[in-house]
Amino acid sequence: MSQEFGSQDNTAPATGKDVPWERSVLERLAFETLREQKLRRRWSIFFKLATLTLVMFAIYRFSDYTDDAAEKLGPHTALIDVSGEIESEGGASAHDVIPALNRAFSDSASVGVILRMNSPGGSPVQAGMINDEIQRLRAEYPEKPVYVVVEEICASGGYYIAAAADKIYVNKASVVGSIGVLMDGFGFTGLMDKLGVERRLMTAGENKGMMDPYSPQTSKQKAYSQAMLNEIHAQFIDVVRKGRGTRLKETPETFSGLFWIGSKAVDMGLADELGTVDSVARDVLKAENVIDYTQKEGLPERMLKKFGASLGGGAISTLLSAKRPSLH
């Protein structure tokens, strides 16, 4: 009997008092494991953010260094890119191009300036501001020539800027010209009549809603808009005539808004010669070392745009741009 009792004692299940102790140990182990995982995640995030901050700071410092490095070089050709649509928010804006022009001209080591053009046009205001600044700098630094080298396209507002240069070089297949002004939009009044939609627009001032696409345009409003476009076109023509001088061989189509390939533009006096950035730097300016002075978008601006800080302003400018005259 004693042996049987002993066998039964060895195989007996745990008493009720043992269960809470085991459970509490398991719970503590689970909580400790979760706490350690949370700490590891937090430290991982911290180190990643710290690393990202250091990288961003290094990039920022490096970009500042490269901006100043050109001043320490010997004689060289200063290069500025004017690419894309000429608008206040783009890389070809007066806000970006004018500071680059000032750095390029003021650097005592630069022997001349090349504007590399790849633009279909854009804002007459932005193009006019850049044109004016080029003329001012040419007067201030008469010993430094400024040349435009057209790669793909230099049309409308792009050509407005190019007209201020000493010479314009093109590729034989480049697109040049389009000296004209446009204002585009849409009118939905006929469609609204068919759909039975009534436009309810209230204004103070009889012409306040003249560009509203859902309201009819009167003959008076149309004539006013056309007169404004004609005036801007006349300003454009005057800039081209003054910039090109006797080299320009005017025809009835010169200021009609047409565009031509580079070889034809040379024949018409809209451009001077065929050439590239390298050939102009080497053969004309005699300074093969080309330094890029193009205004680069700063790291803070890139980060703000990436995270949508400028979304509201961009939306507003997009709406307004549809109603502004443009050199395209």
C-alpha cells in the first residue's frame, strides 16, 4: 500500500496553488519581452532619424561647398541652365536664374557666360525680368560676353530671354522662334444650356467675371483681351528687334508665332551660328573648363515640396496661370 501511495504522489497533477504562480511568471516574461521589443523599435527609429539628419546636413554642407568652389578655380566658362517652362514656381524662374547670372558675372575668374536654353516659353513677366537683368549685367560687365546655346528648343518666352544675349548658337535641328502671345481657356456655356444648368455668378464690376469659363464672353471683353495680347506682343517684338539689330532679316512671318529649325533660324537672323556648349567654351570663349552656376533647389525646399507644404500655393498658381497671357 505504501508503494502504491508513493506512485500516486509522484504522478499527481499540480495543486490549485501552483497554477497562479506559473501564470504570473509567464505573464512577466511576456511583458518583459514586449517591453524589450518596444525599446528596440524606439532606439531603431532614433538611430535612423539621427542618421538621416546627419546625411541631410552633409548634403546641405556639400551643396554650399560646391557653390563656393567655382570662385577658387582659374579662368572658366560660366554655365547656366534655363530648362522647362518659364514660370514663377519653376527652375526657369527669374527667382532662380537672376541670382545665378549675378554669381556668374561677378566671379572674376569667369571669362564669359553661356545660357543653355531648353524652354518652350512661359510667363512674359518672368522672361522680361530675366531679359532686363541680362542687359543690366552686360552694361556692368562689358568685358564678359553672354551667349545662348539652344539644344532642343528655344521658343516664345525662351527666345524672349535669348534675344538679350550677344550671340545665339543653335543645333541645326533645334526649334527656334514662336514670337507670339496667347491666352487660352475653355467656354462651357453651350453645354450648360443643353444640360439645363444655370450659372449663378455675382460680381461687383461688370467685367469682373470676364474670364469665367461658365459665362458668355461679350464682344467688348474679347476686344479688351485682344488689345492686351497685342500690347504684350508689341513689347516682345521690340525686345527681339533691339536684341538682334541688323542681324534680323524680317519677313511677314517673323513675328507671326511660327517657329523654325536651327539652320533656318540662322538664315533668318534669329540665331547666329551652329554650336554647342563645349564648342562655344572652347572655340569662342577660349575657356574649356565649364562651371555650372545654375541655381539648385535647396534641400529645405525639396523636403517641403516632397511633403506637400506648397500644395495649396501650387493649386492657386495653377488656377491663375490658366487666365494669364503666356509666351508659348
